[in-house]
Amino acid sequence: MARFPERVVLGRSGLSVCPLGVAGGYGVEKAALLNAFSRGLNYWYHGTRRGSGMREAIVELVRGGHRQELVVVVQSYARFGWIIERSVARALKSLHLDYADVLLLGLFNRTPADRVMERALRLQEKGMVRQLAISAHRRTSFLTHAADPRFSILHIRYNAAHVGAETDIFKRLPKDDRPGMVAYTATRWGSLLKASQMPNGEAPLRARDCYRFVLSNPDFNVCMTGPKNGSELEEGIAALEEGPLSAAEDELFRRIGRHVHAGAIIGK
């Protein structure tokens, strides 16, 4: 049975990562994260919600000599450079780290202001962060972000109900020298898992189905999961083991996604 690869290169960042990334801000405990790391998951997002489980797991891994195997992402939504630097410094201190592998600038639908970029680049020069990433809600913004050599990673919303990135972003980007592509909201905030949201006669998707949908798209390198506990993290790992979608599964999941998306529009 086909499986997803154990490691992929995260675009022009050059980072070697597991294709399933983990966000630590939803409650997942240290023991579950340490177990996931031992099974290869190494792209860890210590974002706006800086959960204690991920913090404790990172500290333990660093003390155990595993720093080079771990890719740590810290995020800031700040629009003032000094706040970004303070946020990064606090994160590094709490994690007992000298640097973060990635600084993610959150939700910039336009190129960040000069004051923001100057401070982010200064953090790189100081060695406090290695790579710069950016996210946005307006999909066409990623065309500008992808062309900006300062950004080596993009975080993009994508799931079976929100497939617009396929046409609005990927079909309009050059094939070469792309940033690393990371997808988030694979379950569409859980709505793809709810029986009440499904077409008549269809069972809801499993979380692993949502992750498999993302990972089966060759334009993405990494799919994020935000587990509340070890069981939900195991569901994400199961996606790696089950591997890519069949053609029939892809057709079904897209049909379910269209239904969920249409219901959300009607409900507004």
C-alpha cells in the first residue's frame, strides 16, 4: 500500500520535514508530542496559543540533544516590529532555544510594512530566526508573497471545502523556486467531520481523510494538524500510514466539500 513519504523538502527553505506538521496550541500533551517526534513528526508550530505541552516537549527534546532534528515555528500577528521581536524573544526564552527555525508573520494580505520587514530581517541577521514564512486570507496575496525572496514558506488555508488555492495560487505560480507550502484548517474547523453537515446518505469524513486530501495534492509539502489530545494526534499519524487518496475518494471528498461550502454560504 502506498504511503506518504517520511520526509519532504519544504520548498526553497531547504528544510527536511515530515509532511504532517503539528500545532501545539489546542491542548495536546507533552507525552503525545514526544511519541510523535519519535515517529518522525518534526514540523512543530508554537503559535499564538503557545501550549504548555509543546513547550515542555521542546525543552525536553533540546535537553536530550535533538535540537537539529526539530523544526520550530513561532508566529506573530503584530504589525509593529518591536512587538514581533519581543514576542520571538519571549518564545525562545521559554523554549530554551537560541533560535527558531521559522518566524511566521500571520495574516498579511499585503506585503508587510517596512517597519515589520526590517525587524524580521534583523532577527534573521541576529540568528534568532532562520526562515521567514507568511500567511494570508486573500488567496491572490500569495502570488506576491511567493515572488518575494524574503519568504521561504507560505501557510495557506486549504481543505475539501476550500480548494480555491488550486486555481487562484498554484496554477499561477512558476513551477521552479517555489516557497514551501503548508496547509492549515484541513478539517475546515471541524465541519467536515460533522454528520449534520453532510449530504444525505453520506458519512462524515474522518480527520485522517481530511489530512489525506491535503497531502494528496502535490502542490503542498506539509499539512498541519491541531490535536487536542493524543488520540487526535494518532488520527493524524494514521493519515500518513493510509497514504494518498484513490480517484474515487478524491471525487467523494470534493463532492462533500462542495456541499459543506454551499451550506456555509447559504447560512450566512
